[in-house]
Amino acid sequence: MKRSTPTWEWLVIGVISAFFIVPMLAMSRFALQRVPMSLLGRSTLFKRWNIKGIINTISDDKFRPAFLMSARLGLLTVVVVLALLLPTVLWLHLRAMKWKMAAEVVSLLAYVVPPIALVVGVSGAYRNTFPWLVSSEYGLVPLYAILCLPFAYRTLDAGVGSLDLHTLVNASRSLGASWTYTFRKILVPNLLSAILTTAFLAFAVVMGEFAIASLLLKRTLPTYMVEAQGREPQGAMAVALLLLVLTTVLFMLIGRIQKRLPNSTSQEIRVSP
Amino acid sequence: MSQLEFAHVTKRYGNLEALSAFSLSVNKGELISILGPSGCGKTTALRVAAGFESCDEGRLIMNGHIISPVPPHKRNMGMVFQSYSLFPHLTVTENIGFGLEVRKMPKKKRDETVANMLDLVRLVDVGHRYPHQLSGGQQQRVALARALAIEPTVLLLDEPLSALDAKVRIEVRDEIRSLQKRTGTTTLFVTHDQEEALSISDRVCVMDKGVIQQVGTPRDVYENPSTNFVATFIGETNTVELNGAEVFVRPEHTRVVFDAEPNSYRGIVRSTAFTGPTQTVIVELSVDGRLVRATSTNMVTDNWVPGQEVGIVFDHVLRHTNSPA
């Protein structure tokens, strides 16, 4: 029998939705409505909506390079995080469970070390020894990888933990598959859901990271947007809104892909006798 | 001819010796069960054979070649695991074809082999399904087909029936034996279930604490146990004192009679149990208060009542407890 949702549950859902939706509506109005602040009211609710702000910001010469740089940094961070963490998590589960606790603690470092400490430490240590790491925009990638560690580690760890890893690996090996073949043909497809989530979260973090980029004087999308806010506050807000919508769409898309994966638990399970 | 041989294999985990100078020779086409309680080292023996564990001492020999240093993927051993081990993202057909794809078998020949295998395990209709769409019994049959598809030198079965319910377990057990006989695959079968081991094996290897207790035919280990452990582990036994010596007697060789017969012992019926094909009477011996179990077929219709004074006759002594091992 289907259970009806009690009133208090609706109330909680309503309050939480309002907490997210009201600021976004206000943000949309500020970004997309060309009405002076003092005139914003009920009577002007539907007047002078346009996307000029977005177009102005996007067509700005500095927007494109900043956006592309953030996107490139995001992709590189995804690659570095996965290349670093996926084998590590698999190794921990297969061979070194006793080190798992230590790995979990290390993965939390990004929460403990504030960005300013990271920046001061890195620039101090590498300015003379490895200056490229401080001067180049791409020097941000290792720092972003550290920033992504806490959730990337946990997402992959949960994904690997949900598999009967030993049995799958042993089955594959006993059938003649080498380690690399097993990794490519068995582990990656079964961890696709966790890999996609990790990649998406890491990308989203990089696209929104401001503190480190600003402290190291790099021009990424967030630093550009903060700068543009002074010149074209509505435009910058509109771009922020656009990014929010894009992120949400991407998130929903990943959810759908995950549901379609053959080993997804949300699939219909038919068992014949 | 010996196809797989464990020669004095010892495996240690820290201070624990999981296998102690384990020596066993498996002949071509033979099915040997390794039987023993939990933690006796039987799975370790199988994992050493598969190459998932190295041996600290001794050697593993296959077809005359030492294979101890050979990695698992180069040993050509098919394995079926206790837990369902099908690859969840592959269909039944792809699962069975996996080992053949690894071996780079041409697609046409691979498809033929997979179809033969599906036919062999009577699962032709489910080739397109994913593992989560199969029942436990079907999954283990697919796992068996997948292991046999690569034509393994030795098939290793690690308690493949323990996750299945009683009825399916018997079905799959009989299927394993029939497939093994048809394909003539040398097989090492690990189980803690003695009925399983006795019913499908050519020979049974009984293990305890990393040491082989006895290797013999099912009838041999049941009727002529060579150690006290084997006597008590395989089947049921009564431990009683007869003529001043402690001996083991099987319940089916223990008979309840109405009154004193020559050579009978006195006792009092404590309980009775009817289990379908057999019935069991538990009797407390008057001489030392030990409880003994007497099992007869349900053809015997004597109606024993708890508290009733009866006689007990021991028809056959299985083993004296102080016999040399």
C-alpha cells in the first residue's frame, strides 16, 4: 500500500526548497531584469527582462580565456585525481587494508589545511626550486587535486567497497586476464558510476575555486567573475546563474547515466526461479 | 597419472600455519574434495593451487612442471567461487566468453564455444541476461560454464554451493559431477559439507588444522577412518566404553532392543526423533550415563517412549580411540 506523505514532511520539503529557490529567484531577477534597484517591486515583476548582461559578460575579451583556463584546469585535475586515487584505493582494498585508516586521515588534510597555508607553503617551497609550479596557471592542478581529495577519496572508496573486489579480481585473473586487462575490462566498467561522480565533483570544485587562484594571482573563471562584478555586476551574476544551471544539468545527466549502467541497483531486478 | 601435485606445501600467516607439509596428488580426470571444518586450511590449499597465495615451503607441480612461481593468469585453472563472481556489467554470454576473449579466440569460434557451454549447463535461454537477473543457482551454473569454457587443466571449486538453498544445492551439485564426468576435467572441490564431499568425489581429502588426516574414497574415509578426527568429523559417532576400551560406533550400527540380549547394554530412552527417511533414538547408558544415538530406517516401526528401559547392542566398532593414527 502506498503511504501518503504527512503534512510535516511537506513542510520540511517546502522550507528547504524555499531556502534554495528564493535566493536563486532573487539572483535571476537581479541578473536578468534591467530595472534600477530602487524600482524593483511587485509592479515591475515582469518588466524589462533580457539577457544583455550575460551577453555583455560572455562577449568580454577576458571571459573566454578565463573560462577555458578553468575548464582546462578542471579536466586536468580530474585526470590527476583519478590517476592518483583509483589505483591507490584499489591497492588499499586488495592488499593493504591496514593502511586504510591512515589513507582516510591523509585524505582529510584539505579540510584541515586552509588555502592560505597551502599557498604560502607551496610558493615558499617551490619559488626557487621549481618556479614553474608557482608561475604557471597549471601549477594550480596539484593544489586542486589536494582540495578534491576528501570527497574524491570517499566516493571512490565507497564505489570500490560496494564491489566484491577480491572475487571479481580473482575470477578475472583465474580466467587468464592480466592486472591491466582486469583493470580495464572489469574494474573500470564496474566503478564507472563512482568515477563519473568523482570526475564531476572535482570539475565542479575547480570551476568554482576562488581562494587559491586569487592568492596565487591566477586568472580563472572565479577570479574573473569577482573582477567583473565591479564593472558589470548584473552580468557577472547572470554568468554565475548560468554556471549554476549548467552544473545542475550536468549533475542530473550523470544521475541518468548512472541509472543506465548495467550493474545499477536502481534497475529493475528480475529473478527467475 | 598425476595432473596436479602439492609436494610438502607449507603456508604460514604470521605464526599460524595454515598448511603444514601438505602433500596431495590429483590424478587426471579425478574429482577430489578437500573436506574439513572452518579454518582447517582447505581454502588456503585451493588458493595456493590457483596462485592467489604463494607457498612458503614445498612445491606445486602441474603435469610435471613446477608452477609455484607462475602467476594465476598463466596457470590455466578455472575457478568457481563461494560468492557469486559473475562480472555484473557483462551478460551471461559475455561472462562465459571472457576467458576466451582474453585468449584472443576468434569471435566465431568463441560464439560457438559459448553456445556449447550454455547448452551444457542448460541455460540457452538466458544468454542475453545480466547476472542480477539470474537466480543464485543459475549464477553458479554460469560461473561453472565460464570456468569450463577455457578448458582448464584443473577446475577449482571453492565451496560453490554454500550460498544456495538446500534444494538448488543438490541440483547444482549433481550437475557439477555430471559435467565433470562428461568433460573429464580434473577437479579440486573444497567444501565443509561432508554429504556434498562424499556424494560427488572420487576421493576425499579430510583436513584439520592445516594437516591432511586421510585421503581415500568416500566409502573408505567413512568406514575405515584412520584418525579419531576423521571418525568423529565424518558422519556421526557414539563414543562408548566396550570391554574396557573406548571405541567409536556409528549410530546406524547401534541398535535398540526391547530387553537384555546377549552382549547388550542397559539404558533408558531419553528422546526420539523422526526425520523422514530415518528415526533416531537417544538412549542414556546405565553403566556410565553416556548418551548414545541409534539410527534406524523408518521401516523399523518400534515405538520407543522416553523413560523406557531398553537394551543397546553395538553391532560394529568403527575404531578404537587409542588406535594409532
